Amino acid sequence: MRKGKSKLLVTLIGLISLLCLAFAGCVSPTALNIEIASPQDGATVNESLVTVTGTVSGYPRGEAVTEGQTVRVIPEVTVNGVRATVDEDGGFLAEIELNNGENTIEAIALFNNVVASDSIVVTCNAEPELSVEITSPVDGAEIDENMVTVNGTVSDIEADVTVNGLEAEVDENGIFSVEIELTEGENVLVALAVLGELEVEDSIVVVCTVPAPVLSVEITSPEDGIELTESPVMVTGTVSDTEAVVTVNGYEAEVAEDGTFSVEVELTEGENTIEAIAMLDELEANDSVVVTYVPVIPALSIEITSPEDGAELAESLVTVSGVVSDAEAAVTVNEQTAEVAGDGTFSAEIELVEGENVITAVAALDELTAEDSITVNCTLPLPALSVEIISPEDGAEVAENLVTVTGTVSDVGAIVTVNGDEVEVDENGSFSVEIELVEGENLIEAVATLDEQENSVSITVNYSVIE
């Protein structure tokens, strides 16, 4: 019992010693001080992990005995929340992590409920560390499929990740995946991560046990050795892989979803070799047949190419052009001889009549004849309507109050009025009417009207009464 009391007494003495130091005025709210010595305020650092050092002062130095142990009397110091070590002279040290950019570093000293602080601002330009790792498949794995999904992780989700040159999708957790096609045997899978100027990679080796595909192609039509009378010929066939590119005598064929292909190929007279070639990556296959082309002598043909059938024309003279299958043929257009060029094109000029016109081109060669016809419509523009007063002359002096006005109109269908009165127009377009004058100057006006056309002419005569 005496031993326990002794231990309690020692503990109380230690605590009382600490309190005495405080209440004796050894530390006050204004006396406790802390100062960051390194790094300096405004400094720029190139690493994210920085050691902060400084000193704390203004507190009583001494020791206290508690529970039989002697302890130094020192304040508690934290730097950005990280507990710092403090030596017997008040020097403190702490390691803290910075973010890229501007960082505030604050050191806080606490002693006997008295707080002191100091802060600085530093800029961190540390380059981030970049890493990439393939997590699946594992290195050395044997795979029995030629397509494999490669998974892995990258330390920065902003990095661009490719696996064997194919872009991988990176999620918000830095996990990436991409599907890679393998070849039979050993395959090296390389994951490359790029972020700015940083570049890292990871690689594994896997073995694919799937045998490489065999590419094949076959011509199904025309048959080998067949005789053909028409060109071009439609070549059809099948290819074992729809992804393959198929050409037949240099013409690319269209490959359907079921692997069938077709393409037209021009033949020359006589024997022709038709070769189909299929290519897929480094694979190549071919098939060929031999056919004989014996062209049939074509019948004579002719075609009018201009003007078009049903065309509306506004001129009576038209150039008719076209093509005849044999340049040796004689060609006429509406019985007008046409000129035929070496390439079989022909042209002839013919006269049209108002309204519908049938244009017929006829070709003749030995006993062969051919013809082509079109129908065009010719709508000639109406001539301008004109009217003229022949007598009396403009400015004439007359001595009688009755004068005969004569004139002509360009279209006998026109309605003619003289000073407002309609006059009769004969078959030659001439008209005549007697009008009464008043003494002095008289205006005589003739107006001709036809459909929407109208024209007029006027003269002035002077009537003087003779006494």
C-alpha cells in the first residue's frame, strides 16, 4: 500500500512541476513563437515530397518527472496536419506531400493551450510518376482463341494507353482494356502509356494455340473451258473469309456476307484467263479458269442522241446528232445525208416546221438497215407586231377637212384602230379610213393589237381653210 502511494506521489509531483512552469509565467500567448526556416516563402520545388524545418521558441525549457520517467518539456508541432519532431533546442522537422501548383504550408505550435503558427506559400512543379501494368492475361499464358482482351492499370487516367498499337479505353479508376488479335504461336503484348513527355511500358508474352486460318477462293461461274459470245462476262465465286479483298483480273469484286462475290470482266476475242485473287493481311489465295470469247457480229444499230425525244425547240433549223454502230454505214436524217465520223458519230442539219416534227435517222450497210426516230416540238417565236401610216405624210398641210388615212400592219390578224375607230385590214395587211379634221393641227394615231402584242404609230397634219 505504501509502494502505491509513493508512485502516485511521484506522478503528482511531475504534473505539478509542469503546471508550475506554466503558471510561473514561463510561457504566454505572446511569447510562444514558431517560424518555418525551409523551404523559403515563395520557393519553387521540383518534388512533391518536401521536408519542412524550422524553430519553435518562447516556451520554458526544462524537464518533468512523471510515472518515474523524466520527460522534456516541449510544445507539440504539426505541419499541414503532420506531427513534426522537435529537438531539445526547439528545432522541428516534418515531411509533407505537395500538390502540383501553389501550396500553403502552415506550421502550428501548441504548448499549454497557447498556440502559435507560421505559414508560407511554395509552388510545386514535380512531374508525376507514370506507370502501366498488364494484369490480364498473365505473362506466359497459353490461349486457345485468336482474340484476347488485355486488361491492366495505369497510374494516371489522363494518360493515353495503347496495346500493340491499338488504343485502349481507360476508366475513371485507371483500369484499361482492349481486344487484341493473336497469331498462332508466341505473341508479345506491349502496353504503352503516354502522358505529355512521360512514356512507360509493360510487356508480357502469351502463346496462342489456335491454328492460323486458311484462305481460299473459288470461281463458280463461268465454267472452265466454256465458250462465250458476249463481253463483259459476270464472274461469280466464293471466298472463305468475308473480310478478304477479292479481285478478278484486276477488278475488285463485291463480297457479300455469305462470302459470295461477283464482278464484270471485259474479254478479248479468243482465249481469256480469268484469275480471282483473295488477300487478307498476309494471306493470299487464287483460282483461275480459261474461257474462249467468240463475239457475234453485231447487227447494225443507230441512235439519235441529240436533240432528246420530246424536246421543245424554238428554232426551225436544228442539228441532229447520234451514233451508228458501224462507221462504214450510210446515214440519212429525214432523207438528208449525214456526215459520219470514224468513231461512228454522225450529224445533219434539218429544217423543222411549226408544231410536232418526227426526226428519223436511217443507217444502211450492205443488206443491213437500222433506224431510230424521235419526236420534237417546234414553237417559233411570233414576229414583232408593227403598224405604219403611209398617207398622209407626217407634218402634211391639207386644205380639206376630210382626209383618207392609209397604212399597213405586219399581221393581218391584228385589230387596227385609227383615232379610236376600228378599220378593216385586207389580206395584204393594208388598211384605209377617212377621218374628219379640225382647223389647225390634228393628231392621227393608228394602233395595232394582236393577242398580248400592241404597237402604235402617230402623225400630225395641219388643216388650213382656204377662203
